[in-house]
Amino acid sequence: MSNEKDLESRRRFLKVAAGTTAAAVVMGGLPRFARAADLPHVTDADPTAKALGYVEDASKTTNPKHKAGDDCANCQFYSGGPSGYGPCALFPGKSVNAKGWCVSHSPKAG
């Protein structure tokens, strides 16, 4: 009899733990998306932006390394949407323009 209570108690614990974990993942994910929109934009004064030749509008760059069609939206380091601003792995804690470009541009695979 005691063994059945132990099994039931373990099952209940595992169900509660799984539910709590799932809720934590969902709740932890939502603020992350909200924060991405609140990141400060990279500016021309940013030392990393200067070093990488970052421009807000790829069509206005005069850098010879720029290829037609290259912009942040199709770079592997950019994790934002196709328009507006989004996070870039090269500028931690800041967002870049999807239409921007820098010398570290690397096309997304596939």
C-alpha cells in the first residue's frame, strides 16, 4: 500500500515539474521578444560600427566589399525580421537596421 502511494506521489511530482518547466520556458521566452524591440540602435559613433563599416542603409555604402543585395536581413549574424531593427551577434545588446550592412556580412545558409 505504501509503495502505491510513493508511485502516485512521484507521478504527481513529475507532472507538476513538467508543467512548471513548460510554463517557465513560455514565460521566459515572451520577455525576450519584447526586449529585442527595446534594444538601442547601433549608431555611427559606436566603435564596433566604425570598425566594421556599418551603415544604416546598404544602398548608400561606398565600400567595395559590398555586393548588390547584401544587407543585414540576409546575414547569418542578424536574427531580426526582414524589416525594421533586430539583434545582431556582432553588436551584442544593440539592434541594427534590417536594411543596413557591414564588412562582416555573411549570407545565411540555404
